[in-house]
Amino acid sequence: MIKKLFVQIKNERILNLWLVLELLLVSVVMWYIVDYLYTHAATYLEPRGFDIEHCYLIGLSELTPKSPDYIPDRSKDETHADVAEILERICRRPEIEAASLSNASYPYNETSSSDIVLYDTLRSLTTVFRMVTPDFVRVFRYQGACGETPEQLAEILERGDFLASNNLFENYGRRLTEFVGKDFQLFGDTTKSYRLGAALQDVRFHDYEQARSSSCLLFKQSYFWTSMELCVRVHEDMDHDFIARLKKDSESQFRVGNIFISKIRSFVDIRHNYQQSWANDIRNYVMGMGFLLLNIFLGLLGTFWFRTQQRRSEIALHKVHGATNTAVFFRLLGEGILLLVTVTPIAFIIDYNLANLELNSWRNGTTLEFDRLLLCAAISFLLIAVMIIIGISVPARKAMKIQPAEALHDE
């Protein structure tokens, strides 16, 4: 049957030429769309390296001299003690699972501190430094690259070792797990060494950037001040109305010295607000590409629908010569799919060259990954095949219900 289809396609090569060119163009455009959607979906679905569910950010502020309750001449040590006392009181609340203080360290943070990490001749790319109290890893449930639990990681920070993401030396193709227990130079100070206590699973900056592009380091913060971030994790079964309950108790229980709780925000809201611009851009692209896909679908559907409708007399002749409806149906389908199969290798070569020229989406530091190229080309092939099958099936079934004599008479 395939040989007969090839002969028929060859005999009708003039009529099939425009259809082949259309399928070629559609295949390349479809691959580009699928590649774009795949890269962004794969990035979004990567593990974040942290968990913000049931987590809240508590903002601390200081009374001004205009307040009647203001206590003048508070020293830095007294302010440190006041902040530490508020943290201790927060930890004693029954709904709190863990609480921590940090500086420009919480997830989806618009500000951060960064520096270079040195080990022998190895030098990290710019790395986010997170100065935190040990329970920070329990609040956001960081995990160790070798299976360390948040509790074990907190103990490592407590004893003075630092933690860093496993991709710290990604630029050298080496994982940080092989350096655990070794001494590093931090903060630009080459006269002092700091011990790596554990490697962390890669921690992402946000949901639209790959983990491989995000490296961080966690170091124990020992001194506190008012502008520090107070992050808490609430027990899952006690999360209902947590913000309202804490605000109600804040004035009576959580004002120490000149320090008080000024605001409470859910990390779900923080994440949404931080990523709004990226989400809007992705949504606009997806809507545009969805519209393009719809046009491709309707175009192919119409092409094969019209082509099948025009072949009613051919269908009638096949039936007159004893062909069954099933045989005629699969012959028509086979011709459409065979045209697509013929075009696909050429489209794949074009796809490869477009990726090689870096004209498609970036992922893993490149635009050309052979497994990704194959996957997206295969998905494109299947989508077009479905369009062809629909475009042929419906009119073909209708055409086969007409009596052969009637179809030939109309012709």
C-alpha cells in the first residue's frame, strides 16, 4: 500500500508541491512554538530548593521619638537583645513550627548581598550571601545534597560552619559535595578560612530562572538589628487566620523596647507580587503562540478538509472497484501522513540549524540540546499528524456515505 501511495504522490507531484511546502513551514513554526513552551515549562517545574507553604514574613519597626512610648538612648546591644526577645516570644507561640532572623535572604527577595567564594584555585561566579539564624533552613525546609534534613542543616549552621548550594562551582563542572569539610575563603578575606558543613540542593532565585543560574551561601548571623527579616513557618493545621491572630496580639505581646511588629505578609503573596512581571510576559507570549497554533490548526484542517472533499469521485471509483470503506479511509489517511513523514527530515534539518544559530529559546546555557531537539520535533510531528487526521477523517467519512453512482454523477 505504501508503494502505491508513493506512486500516487509522485503522479500528483504538482498538486502536492504546495501542500509539501505548507507542511514544511508549519513543521518548523510548530517546532519553534513547542520548543519555547517546553523550555519555559521545564524551568518553571524545576525543584525550587525551598518551600514557602505556610510561611510568613514579619516586619519589625522602631518607635520614633514622637511616640509617647519611645525609650531614648537605646544602645545597639540593647536593640540586639530586644530583637532576640521578640524572636524568642514568637518561637513560644503554639502555632509556630520554626522562626528565624535574616538579612536580605528570604525567597523572592528584591535585594540581596553577593560576593565571590574561593577554594584553592577555584573561584565561584557571583554568589548570593544569606546571613541567617540557624532555623532559617527549617523555616524554608532547605535540603542537603547528600540527604541532610533541615534539622541537621540547622545544627551545622549552629556550630559555625557554612552551607552552600551544590552548584557553586558549576562553571568548573564540579559539585560542591566533594568539598564538604574543606576550608574556604569568604567575604574577600584571604587571611581567614571557613569550613563548609554541607552542600545544599540547588536553591533558585525565582520560578522563572534555572537552578543552574542560582548559587547561594548561608552563614550564621549572630548580631541582630531592627531591619532584619523575621520569617516564620506555621503548623499546617494552625494556619487559619494566623495573620489576624498575630496582629491582635502584637501590641500586647510583641513590643519590646522600641521594637514592634509593623506588618505581616504571606509568602504566597510575596511570591505573586515579585514574579508578576515575568508571569505577565509569559502569559502574553503563550496567548500569542496559542493564537498562532489555532491559525495553524485551522489552516491545516481546512487544507486537508478541502482536499478530501474534492476527491469524492476518487473515493467513489475505489468503492466501485470493491474497496471497503475502511480501506479507502486508511488510504486517504496514509497519504496525508506519508506527506508529513516525507517533509519531517527536511524540517528537522532546518530546526537543527535554527537551534545552532541560537534563534530559539535558551536552556541549560545553550539553545541546542539534541535530546530536547528530538523531543520537541516529535511533539510537533504528533500535533501536525493529529491535525491532518482530523482534517481528513471528517470529510472522508461523509464522502464514503454517498453512493458511488451519485458521486460520479455529480462529478
